[in-house]
Amino acid sequence: MTTKTISIRDEAYDRLAARKREDESFTDVVLRLTAEDPRDFSGLVGADVEVSWKAVESARERSAADERREALLEERVQPDE
């Protein structure tokens, strides 16, 4: 394994140290913090698509609300016998 020496400001070091878990090296912290976001779906569609996670969650909530409304309407139209 090769190593590289880098210079970072104290503030950057403090931020890394604050995020470092007890069983991690600083290399582990950098790799974890710079890993690709598993919620980023842009690579799946073959184009760079900007979709925020908030937008996805909002769409899910709207979909769930729509499903609840549909169920209520069906109950009113077709009451249990």
C-alpha cells in the first residue's frame, strides 16, 4: 500500500476527526464520505438527471396519499355487503 501526504487546514482536519468513527482510519473516513450516494439514480437512466432526494420523497408521499384517496372512494362507491 502506498501513502500520500497531503496538507489540509486545521478546520478540515477537525471536520474529518469529528466524523471519524472509533474503528476507522482517516483514509476510511475520506473514502466513506466521498463514496457515491446510493440514492443517486442518475446513472441508471443513461443521462445526467438532477433529481433531489426530497423530490423523490415528496412524490412517494403524494402517491401514498393518492392511494388512500382511491381506497376511500372505492369504499364509498362499493360499500361492504
